[in-house]
Amino acid sequence: MHMERGFTSEEFEQRCQRIQKAMHNRDVDALLLSSEAEIRYFTGFMTQFWQSPTRPWFILIPADGKPIAIIPTIGVPLMQDCYVGDIKSWPSPAEDDDGISLVYDAITSHMGSKSRLGMLMGRETAIRMPLADLDRLRARLTDIEWVNMTTDVQHIRMIKSPAEIAKSRHVCGMVSSVFADLPNWVTAGLPLRELFREFKIRALQAGIDDVSYLVGSAGPGGYFDIIAPPDGRMLAAGDVFMLDTGCIWDGYFSDFDRNFAIGHATDDAKSAHHQLYDATEAALDILKPGITASDLFHAMDNILRPDADPDDGGGDVGRYGHGLGTQLTETPSHTIWDKTVIEAGMALTIEPSIIYGDGFLMVAEENLVVTKDGFELLSYRADRDLPIIA
């Protein structure tokens, strides 16, 4: 199926208007952003050059109009094709002033002498500039009040447009097909490192732009680690293995995993897989606008830990899923404490996990988008029975 890449100018205009409305409500005169996800979200500036930590990048969103880019000269040709107004640049890296004077000039030219400047300061955000440069900027902006706009930006990003949802649906469908075909080529004797490499190759052949995240593990009866890189250990009969991948298409992620067994599986492993499926079903049964991320946590936790103390904060499990979009993980978090209200347009993962047998860990994950009446699965639903590769 052919899918259009990129977004229309109207899409970016609507995004900027939404944050500018939030700025107006908070009495914020401009918003300074320096991180990849936000700069890409509001301007469309997409490049792998972020992998280099050498150069800082900034956009300033004024009270009205298009964002102002303050960027290294090397990025100007690409930024000219993005949703920006003015572009200010400097040859970076610079020895003494790596763009901070330009940032200062942009801020002061769009704000009064005593104004309010928004930045991201909360959970799951980062300021991508040297701390010394931030200190220099703050020292020069003595009459500026700094305002935390994290909640406002994250809420806007959580609600996906139809064009964003289409990209998520496309990437999840391709990855689902790669997983569905996996039992046709995986065999005992295949080194785990080769399993990872072949999965990446097949994902790219399916049309994925990049497999930027692929983790997993394998072992007799189960696995203990879900974030480790692969080693040369060969798959063997009785192994349970898992692959968890974040694949990208046109800047949007899939993020789900699948479990398999080689030859045969223990009753404990089969039972754990059943519990994870049932926990996922419990979350899907209640999933609709108006519930909270915490409600999703409790629905799954009641299946996975029916005897747990409800006041233990969730124990060691952390969370049972999260938001999804231009980043592998986004807000909200399905935790005992996250009271974010679920709304139509949110792209989410449902990710229960369980400890079983001799301390083995098993994780399951699905991707979906919330609709006005419920949800649409983006990943192809895993079977309740643990797949066994003959």
C-alpha cells in the first residue's frame, strides 16, 4: 500500500496554533525548544544528524506565526524546506559562542524586557545544550520568568492527527507481518546474534526505514533480561525467546514484542503467556476515552498480581505500557500514579510483564490507537498460546 511521506503545512500550522493557544492561556510570550522530538514535531525537521552531540539546535515559537530556527549553518538547506519563518544560523561548532548570542537576540526581539519564556523542564524531557550555555543564557535574561510548559507540549503531542495515525498504522502493519513470518525461518542452532541481524534485514526488506531499537533474550524455559544486546548463543530446543523492536517509518515508531518457544515449552512458560494475554484483554476491555492510565495499570495488575497489596505502588513492575509516536516511548505511563485521562487520538502500547518459574521474566506488548468509542489495534494481536516453532 502506498503511503504519503511527510505532512502538509496545514498540519504544522495547527500544531503551532495549539501550542500558541496554550502559551496564551499561560501568559507565555515565547517557547524555546532544543530537543529533537519537539523540533521535528513543530517544524518537520527530520535528520539523523542528531546522532552527533557536537552541535546544539534551537527553535523559538513566538506568540503568533511560524517558529524561528536558530541552528548551525550545516542545517540551513534542510530547515528551509520545513515549517519555519526566520532562520538564524552560525558556523558550528564555535569555540566561544555556539549559538547562545543568537538565541538571546531571538528571545529578546520577540519578548518584552519583563516577559515569560516557556521551556520543557519536566519528566521525559531534556535540554540539549551545554549546562554552561544555559547558565550564560539565564544570566543574561535577568528579567525573564521561566515557565515549565512540559504538560502543555506533551498533551498536544499525545493526541495524534489522522495523518500521524496513518503512519503508525503503516509501520505497525509491516512489523506485524515480519513477526508473523518469523517461525518460517527460525530454527534451533541459529545464533541469537544472527536472529537479530536477520530480523533487521527482513524488516528493512518489508519497507521499514530503520530498525533503531531491537532487544530480546533467550534461554531454556525462559529469559531474565529484556534490554540486553544479543550474543553468539545458539537457540536450542526448550528455549523461550523474545524480540522487542522499535521500527521507524517516516519518523513514527512501532513498539511491540513477540514471544516464541523452540520445539517445546514448559507449562510455566505457557501459563505465563496465557496470563499476559488475559491481562492485555483486561486492559482492552476497559479501554475507551475517559478512563486513566492508572485504570489500565490496575486492570492488568489485577490479572498478573491478584494478591498484591494495592498500596505497594506497583511493586517492581514499573509500568504496563506507555504512549507511542515520534519517539519510541512517550507519555503517558500506565502506572499506579499516572492519572492522565485517555483521549481519542492517543497512540498507546499495552505492555504487561510477569515473573514466573525460576525467576523468568516474560513481557507482551500490543500497539493501538484510541478512538471515540474504544480503540483500534495497530499491531496484529498475538495468540493466547505461546507460539512453538517445530
